[in-house]
Amino acid sequence: MKKTTVYLQEDELKALKKKAFLMNRPIAELIRLGVKMVCQPSSEEEAKMLQSLENIRSKFLDLSQSDIEDLAQEAKKSVRSGKKKSHR
């Protein structure tokens, strides 16, 4: 497990604390549950896209996560610059 920092609005934190109290669960557990729920595919199409990403990832097992993220950022920039050119 890795540690991270999450910034919440005061009312969000208050509601989270109440829910954690009522459920007798730690706040961190509720946050992890929420993340797990959000990360579930919301449609069959999204599930297919996630599987495609995993298939691509498996082809580059020798690359670090950082290398893959850099390649993804380059791809995003390339796609975005192509869209800008096509709108002119």
C-alpha cells in the first residue's frame, strides 16, 4: 500500500467523518472504497478500452511506469496538436 495526500473541502471531510463513524470504519478505508468504485468500468466500452490499455502495457513490461507515462503524455500532446490543426 502507498501513502498519498487528498485535499477535501471542509464539508466533504465532515460528511466523510460522519459516515466513517456510523460505519465504524476508518476514513482511509472509505476513501479506498470510493476509489475502487470510481475505477470500475462504467460501461462495456470503457471495460474494452481498459483491457486494450492493459494489453498494450503487457507488451512493454521492460519499460518502467514512468517511461510509459511519458509515452502516454507524448501521445496525448500529439493527438491534441492534430486536433488543433484540423480545426483551423
